[in-house]
Amino acid sequence: MVRATPPTPIVGAPDTTPYVRLALALSLGAAVSLGITRFAYGLLLPPMREDLGWSYTLAGAMNTFNALGYLIGALATPWLMRRVPPTRLLIIGSLLASVFMALSGFFSAAAPLLAQRLLAGVASAMVLIAGGLLAARLGSHQPRRSGFLLGLYYGGTGLGIVVSALGVPPVLAAAAQQPHGWAWAWWMLALVCLLATALMAWPARVLAGHPAPPQQVLGQGARVYRTRDFAFALAGYAGFGVGYIGYMTFVIALLHEQGSSASQVTLFYALLGVAVVASSRIWAGLLDRHRNGRPLAFLNALLGLAAIVPAITSAWPLVLASGLLFGGVFLSLVASTTALVRHNLPPAQWAAGISAFTIVFAAGQIVGPTVVGFISDGPGGLERGLLFSAGALWVGAALAWRQRAL
């Protein structure tokens, strides 16, 4: 049987490629890698901690190991993509993430659960980076809509958060009387990841027939990127990594401690996810106007404000506003570093610049959950842990403010 391949576009012929639909389908990669594989754990932390007798330090270590896996995956993925096409790596990584999510439901001992979170982090990095590259390739064919298409891709994170918010609580309620009932939520999330993987087969098949854009090289006399050129922005971004992941790991546990109902938790997390989807358009003008670290600083400061609210009040309208603000900002902060690199470096050096920011971000995520968990085990509990998260974000804002345009 002969396998049909997508036709190569003819020069001068109308481009009928469904770019928006392809970007939306690719966004399921961000939903799997971030919205579900990383952030859904916040919904499962309270029942798992209660059932298994965990300290907050151990509960935070689960996401620390996930972030460590993400760092390993981020470092390995460029090497893998030199040997495996990104379209294939996207599907392989998503399948592996689904398997590791499912395996989390079969263990109750800490060591294998930590291993599953580590491996899920490796797989999620493969998915996110491969999908991001494919989304960027889509944008290269539509320069005027490149930011919009990339925004659609990363907005998939919010879709994963919404699906988790709507799906996990009913499963936990239905399995409440069963031993380790939280395991059913892991299995449900794994099925969602498998469904998303199946749906991503279409954009992977279409994009496999699209040639990659030609590699650009440095022109004579071009400025060579040095890490120290972005020292303040890198330090500010590390503060973001430490602070934001503490909030996303523990805010649901704090809401439970404050007496929020299951429906309130679902509403809080679902609206946070909806705000993530909408955020790509909200801050686009800010990122386009500034070549320095001001956008990174401003968004870090807003996140610090969102993080501190649940730590100082349990008033429901304010807590809900905290989730909306947090969801509406945190992915745009990631985009602000990409914008900073694009504004200040020639295209041939974008990969090196973005890689440096990815590494410090991953390092911050490794530190954040365990430190916040350790603080939360002491006097002051989770409220003091989130105070630390807000402080890390504000320190990051102060550092990023000093970043000048090159």
C-alpha cells in the first residue's frame, strides 16, 4: 500500500493551509505538557497528602522532581531533534507523558511516585519544545500572524488547566470511598492525554510535509550574544520560576485549608485556565513596545500581587481575583523573555538566548516547590509559603527592572 504524503506548496499558488486549525490542534501539546502533566497535580495534592501522610516538603518535592525532569528533557530535546523529526517527537513525548501519568495511579510509595513525576517532566519537555518549534514554523509562513499562532499554541496550557479543573474533582468525589481513590484521577488524566495525542496526529502528519525554514547564519559584524548581557533579566526570570510554581503547586491545598467548597475550587481553577487562554492577546502591546526588562519586571510584580492575596485573606472575591490575575499573566511572562531575545539579538542567536532563559527558569522551578513546602511545614503554614512565593516574584521584578536594551 502506498502512503499518501501532503503535497508540497506550489510557488505562486494560493496557500490553503489551515494555519489556525493546525495551531489549535498543536495547542493540545501545551495542554498535555503543562496544563495536565505539571499543573493538574495541584488538584491531586490535597487528597494524596491526606491519604499518604505526606509533609508539605514531600508534596512539593513531587513538583520539584517534575521540574528536574523538565530540565533534563529541555537539555536533551535539541539532541533528539537532530535525530528524530519534531513531528514524531511530539507524538512520542505525548504518548510517554500519558503512560507516566497512568503509572502514577499504581503506586503509593514516595520513591516510585517521585520517579514518575521526573519521567513525566522529561516527556513534557519533549512535547512542549517540539510543539513550540512546529508552531514557530507555522508562524514563519504567516509572519503577520506569527504572534497570534504562537499565542494559540501556548494558550493550550489554559485548556489543560480547565479540563483538569472540571474533570478531577468529580472523579475524586466518585472514588472517595475507595482505597487510594485519587488514583482514578491520574488514570482519567492519562486518558485525556491519550485522546489529545490522537488528535495531534493530524497536525503532525500535515507539518511533516512542510519543509523547515532555512537556517540563518550570523552576518559579518553581528553582535555575539553573551549570557552576561541578559544577567538581570535572567536573574529576574529565575525569581519567576521559584515564585510561580510555588503558587501553582500549593494554592489549591490552601483553598482546602481555608474551607473552600469543591465547587469553589473548581470555579477558581477553571477561571484561572480561561484567563491563561485569553492572556496571549492582553499583553501583546506591552511586549512589542519595550526592548528592555520592563515587561518582565511589570508582569513579575503583578504575579507577586496575585500570589500574596490568598496568603493574607480568605475573602472569596479576592481569592477568585487572585486566580484570574495569575492566569492572565504567567504565560505572558514566559513570552516576555522570548520578546526580549527577539528585540535584542539577530535571528541566528535566538535559540541560544531562549535556551539560557529556559535553563534558569527550570532551575527556579526545581527550587520553588520544595522550599515553599519546607516553609509551609513550619509556623505560619501555607500562608507563609505563599508569602515566600510572592517575595521571590518581587525580587525577580526588581532585578528585571535593571535590564537594559542591548
